[in-house]
Amino acid sequence: MRGRNATLKSIMPHPMLRAFAMLATLVVTALSAPVAPATAQTTTIKVWLHDHPPRVAIDKAIVAEFEKANPDIKVQYDVIPVGEYGQKLLTAFASGSGPDVFMNSSLLVSQYQSAKILAPVDFAALGYADEKALTSLYLTGFDGIRFGGKIYGLPIEVSNWVCYANNAIWKEAGLDPEKDFPKTWEALPAVMEKLTKRDANGVPTRRGFDFLWPNRNMFWFVQSSMFHQQGKEMVDPQTGKIAFDTPAGQRAVQYMIDHVNKYRLGGPQYGDSRADLLAGRLGTECSFGLFGIPQMKTANLSYTIRPAPRFADAVNDNGFDAYAFYMMVNARSAPANQKAAWKYARMYLDRSVELFEKAGLFVPRQEVLTSPGYKSDPNIGLIVDELKKAKFAPSIPGHDQVVDILLKGRDQMIQGGQPAATVLPAINEEMNTALARARARAGG
Amino acid sequence: MAANAATGAAEAAGEAGRPPLDIRWWGLWFVLPVVVFFAVFSVFPVFFGFYLSLTDYDLLSPPLFIGLDNFRNLASDKLFLTALVNTLVFVVGATLPVWAASLAAALLFDQVFRGRDVVKAIFFLPVLPPAVVIAVIWRLLLHPNGIATSTVGWFNGISEIPWLANTVLAPLAMIVVHDWAAIPFFMLIWLAGLTGIPQEVRDAAIVDGAGALARFWYVDLPLLRSTSLLVASLATINAFQSFVLQFVLSADQGGPANSTLVLGLLVFKYGFQYFRMGDAAAVSVVMFAIIMSVTLLQLWLGRRVY
């Protein structure tokens, strides 16, 4: 002992240095001391939702109320910026630290379901007798989260797009959107041309109508909607293959090509059509859902909502496809956490009216459909009528890769001028190869 | 003092029956936290990346060891080959012009003229904002009916140019925007090199009757050899690693029709959008090998040029 002190003194001759070393040792020892374990019965669930400022205050109130009603459950609630959410979720699951409760879009849930991340809904924990007791409370919303006959999540927002017309631009062109809005895709170009202003070169200086080209999923949604109108499926339910090399696919794609190259109404080279409508630079836009109403009011825009056009010979009377955000539970969480997570989800769903009226998150639940907020605007009924007719856009594993291939083909046809007859079979095969690989990996 | 300490340590060792901790090793203990940090956050990820490149891994399920299959598949992967070609084109456009133009700018600002510092500060401005901000600004400038089109249209009457929606123009736009921000940065490095050239050598060349061109060719350039190599290496590495510009500025992150898809962007897509982390790691390893080879080649060529 004396020898060791001698060594310390010889190495650290200054008393202050020795004192600092001893203090550091104490701090390290204190930090590494075992922390008193939490109460054995307490379950802590991690809830990750992406940022949506109007919803966060409600989230916090729900957490407080839930913890009060369930003193044995603690909620660790995290709000994650929208742009980082998918990546953070993925890396968390990769490192085994994924949340117990999380949300995602209906387009991406298939990947998570294939990887067996999603726990099937626990009706008992939710407090419902069975699936019917739950789904009968909703007009629609579960088709995007049903796999192999089971449902794996609860809708916290269900959306479908409709068309919004800028009344001032329509009036300036001598048109009334209520009466003159085209009912068919075939009639649309002529009407929209009347709203379009062009320069001497024929370049639109104000577009009458355009699609939301910068949105990666717009093409997927619109194409699928057009397939559905023709009575077909973009992803064949029998073969499981993507069907862009069919007459229905060729017709849907050709419509978009003609919109840009034949009628020159717009195209991928232009900016965000939603922003352009809100800024009064675009006559008509068809990618806002119910969430568009408060945005129109904020922008002080006089608007009219109309259903999406159909093909003149449409087999199905549907507008645009539906999509949803689901609250899901991690199948890899401990059983106690899963039960607690579903209980939390139930409390979340029970606040549907508040989430709709204060945060604009619409779920077609009975109490929402009869709420004062729902009845306050007649346009909401029109949008929900379209939602009743809508099918869900297909969700497949490898969605992003398949969409990228589709967009590459779109660019080759629209901007590269390559004929659809040669591009479509090639990208269709490429998409099916990517899809087969994603399915095989998921199956493995 | 040190001798006494060593003697004391030796005595202590004898008393405790084990060798003392030699004072010379204490330095290592002090740097250990940094070494551990570096090992955990830098060295381990590199080796883990190598390991992942040998697996089939979707991030959601455990990785499956598949040997060199990912590398074999890359040879026939159209997307990878497209990204490789795009990257090489981008690297050429983002290095040679940058090397030459930044040197030219440095030579200009090495001269004494009225308002030099103000002009130099303005010239340096593109270096200051983050790459994301630069990309967003250029997105506005390159709107089909925006300022860039108006400028060109003033000469030829064209009122719409799809800068970012055309498979030829979009990759060129990426190079122009990159170079716009990179040239002022590398100019500073050249300027530092020029400042280090002794004035006596230049004066001697003037006395010998050397003109401006001869002085540059026979005096400045040879003495800027190490600066030249540094600029070439850094510009090449930066260009190979380009990601943010293509991610933010291009249509659909790599479009149109994959014409701006570079290797850095492909790694991101494979890893975080396509759930193909094994392929992403394999592309990263290939990128690493290419960058290392090109840099070594540059260094080797640099030794032999002068």
C-alpha cells in the first residue's frame, strides 16, 4: 500500500493533480454503480410518431391521461421529424431498439409486415370482442393493413385525393367549376386549356391543371386509380405481378404522356402543384384530400371541391385511391409491452374526434362522421363520398424500388420521347424482378 | 526528478511483487478514451461495412452471410453500372475544371489590384452555405421558367428550358452547381500555396527575362506541386462522395431516368429505401476501392511529373 502511494506521488507530485484523480475515480465509480431498478410491475412502452405540430399537444394529453389511467404503464413518447422518420425507424429496428408503437404509411407497411415486424391486432387488449366489433365502427380504412386475412394496425388518418378549383381563375376564364368541371379524363384537357395562359412559344405561363409531379408516389396513386376505373388491378391479385404491360396500363400511362407532350398542360419540369394552387398560380389541382380545406382557408383562397374525373367508359365509379397512416405495434416487443401498446392505441382511437377537429387527422369512424366538425363543412361529405368508392393503392415489399423503376420509365417516355410500346414491357419486367426479389428476401 | 520517480516505481514494484506501470505508458492511458471513441465510431463501422457487404441484409431481419454474391451481382446490376458511369462523368466534370478554374482564380487574386479583398470575399461566398441550401437556391434558379432560362432566353428567345428534367441537361447542371461552390474553396488552397513561393525566386526569374507565362510554368507551377496534388486529391474524393446535391437538386432523387444517380445516392437508396443493406455495403466497398486507387494513382503520378 505504501509502495503504491509512493508510485502515485512520484507520478503525480502535485497534490491538486492527485485530488483531481481521486475525484475522477469517485465520479466514475458513482456513475458505474447499479441504478435502483424500476418497480417490477411497471411496463414502459416507447411510442414513436412523426411530427405534426397540431397533433403533438393532443398526443401529450393522451399520454398523461393514459399514464393516469394505467399507473403500471409508462409511456416514452418521441416525436420525430417527418423527413427522418422512416430512416430512424429502420435503423432502430436494425439495432433491436425499435419502438413498441409506431406509425407508417399504407404504402410502406407491406415491407414491415413481410419482415414480421408487425403484431396482429390484439382485440382483447384493445377492448373489442373481435375484428368485426372494431371494424364495424369504421366506414373504411383497414384494407391497407390487412394481410392474409388479419389486420395489423389501426388507421389514425385515412386520406383520398379530390380536385380543388381556384374559383378566381375559373371565373376569369368564364367557367363555373360547379357546372363546368370535367367529369371524364377525356374531357379534362379541353376545359383546362381554357384556364391555361401561354406565351408566344406556347409555353404555359399559368397552368389550368397539373399533377403533383414532385411527389414520388403521385404516379403510383394516379395510375392505380386509373387501373381501378378500368376494372383492373395494377398489381394482379392472382399472379401477384405488376401489370403495366397490359392494355389498362398502357392506357393509364398514355394519358399522363399526352398531358405533358400532346396537350402541354404541365409536366415533371414544373414545381409543386399544391404550392402553385395555394399561391394562385394554378387553376386546378387534384392531390389534396380533406387536409386541403384548412390550407385553402389559410391561403385565403376561394375554392370549389370536385370529384376526380373518370374514364368515359369506366367500369368502376371510383376517383383516386385511398391511403392511410396506421398505428402499429412491434411484434418483437415483450408480450407485456405489446398488450400495453394496444391499450395505448385504443385510447388514441377514442380521441378520434379531437384528432380530427384540432389536428385535421381524419378517420372515418362513426363518432367522427357525426361530429360537429364533420358537419361544419359540406365539402367534407363530398370527399368522404369519394372515399367510400375508393380502393386502397397497392402496398408491396420493395415499394420504393418499384416506384423508382416506374419513374425511370415515365421519364424515358415523357421526357425522352421513347415509345410506351417499348418502354412499358421493359420496365414492367424490371419492376416484377425487383418485386420478386423483395418478396423472396422477405419470405426468407 | 524523473530518475527519482523511476527508482520509486521500481521500489514499489519490488514491494508489491509485480511490475510497476511504467510512466512512459501513462500517455497511452490518457489518449485511450479518444482511441476507443475512434475505434468504436470509425474503425468498427468500416470493418462492419465490409462484413455487411458479404451478407443479404434488409435491416429488418438478421443478416444472412452470402460470401461474395453481392459483388458478383454488382457486375450485372444495371442500376449500379448506370450510377458508376454517372459518377465517373461527374468526377471528370467536378475535378478538371475545378482544378484549372480555381488555380486561375487564385492567380488572379494573387495579383494586387484595387478592391481585391472585396471581390475575393464575394467570390468566396458560395463556400459558406451548406450544400443543402446551395441545392435549394439552384433549384429556384434552374426552374424551367426561372432566371437561368431568362438569361439564356434573352439571346435566343427560348422561354422554357427543363434544366433538371432533361437527361442531358440535368447531369450538366449538377456539375455546374458543384463547381460553382467548389472553385472558391480550392482557390483558397491554391492561394495559400502561392503565398508560400519565395518572392526571391520570382524576382530571379524576372531578372533572367522570364515573361509572365514562363514564370508561371517554370517557377510557380513546379513549386505548387504539393498544393496541386492536394487539390486534385481532395476534389476527386469530394466528387466521388457527392450525395447531397443529387439528393436535393435532382428530380426524384437521381432522375430524370437515373441520369443524376451517383454512387453515393445509390448507397442511400439501396440501404434505406430498397432495404438492400448488403448491396449498399458492397457499393460502398467498391467506392472505397475506386477512391483509394484513384488517389494513390494521383500521388504516384504527382511524384513523377516534376
